[in-house]
Amino acid sequence: MIDSKTCARIAGLLLILGTVPILAALALWGGPLQSPDYLSLMSANRLNMSLFALTVVAMGLACAGVGIALYPVLKRHDPGLALASMGFRLMEGPLQMATAVGFVALIAVSREFVKAGSPPDSLYQSAGAAIKSVNDWLSSAVALPFCIGAASYYVVFFRARLVPRWLSAWGLAGILGNLVASISGIVGLLEASSPVHTMLCLPILVQELALAVRLIVKGFDAPADENVQGR
């Protein structure tokens, strides 16, 4: 059986892989997606956009893996919340995969758009807008299973003192902002790329990175193996 320190390090690494690469990809290759002329720009930057889609796939796998990595430790303190944490975070994988497929479809539409001579007011713009809208909706929807899964492990962290309570409380507070952003995006009140949406998601983003470093460097505070023996 994998010990608690190894579980903590794996979870910390996956938290970083689920956050840092996609932020780098957005900074390096996300520009065309925000431009009104995104079809032309995506066609001209097909390699970069393909790498962006692969980064989304990697993010989905990493996020799904967090729940699996934490489960052996969490189940020793609360089997129900451990299962909820793993199950909901696993849901992020397929949703992110669907988002990546959407980006690949956008690349295909952009290529056909340019081949056709970039005609104005054509079906290519309508198809691109529809795919982009679905991807934006998925970007908001994927936060729902994340919020439930993350809240589950933060409750266990707080109760069992697996990490400092201030860090768990920060996580729970940050999830509230992310939840507001997610629901607002789903019902169309906020765009996923809007500054307000970003500000609502920023606290949990920073907190998850802080948690990742804490888990990699120090692991869990509670002696989980001893807790099992004492039951």
C-alpha cells in the first residue's frame, strides 16, 4: 500500500500539472481564441492550437488523478467524502477531453474557412461561434464537479487536521467564488474569459498551488497510518 507521504507528493504534483501548464498555454497560445478574427488566427497557428488542445487533455487527466491520489488517505478519515472527492474529480477528465475535442473541431473549421478564402458572413463563422460557445459553457460546467470534489477533501482536511486549518478554510472559501463563477458562466451571466470570472476563480487557483507545494514539501500533518491502527 502507498504510504500517506507518497500520496501527498503525487497529489501535489498532479495539482501543479492541472494548473500551471494550462496557464502557460493560455499565455503562450491563447491569444487567437480571444480575437474576433479567431478563425484566421487559429488556422495560421495550427501547431500552437493543437498543443493547446493537448494541454487541456493533460489538465483533465491530472485533475482526475488528484481524487485518486488522495483517496487512500481520505478514506481512513471519512470513506463517504473520500469517495465523493474521487468521483467528482474523476468527472473533470471527460469534460476536459470534450473541451479539447471542441478545440480540435475549431482548428478544422478554421482551416476550411481559410481554404474557402475567408468569406464574410459564411457558415464557417456560425459553426465556429457555435463550437466556441459550447467550449465556453464546458469551461464553466467543469468547475461544478471540481467544486464538489475539492470541497469534499477540504472538509476532511479541516476535520482531521491533515493540513493546517487555515489552508483548508482558504480552500473552502475559494471554492465559493469558483462556484459563483461557474454558475454565472453556465447561465450566461459571465463569460469564461471575463475579468470578473477570473477574479472569482483566482483565490482557489492560488490556494491549490499553495496546497500542492505544502503536500510535496511536508506531506500530511496527521499520522494517517496510526489513525488506521487506532480504529
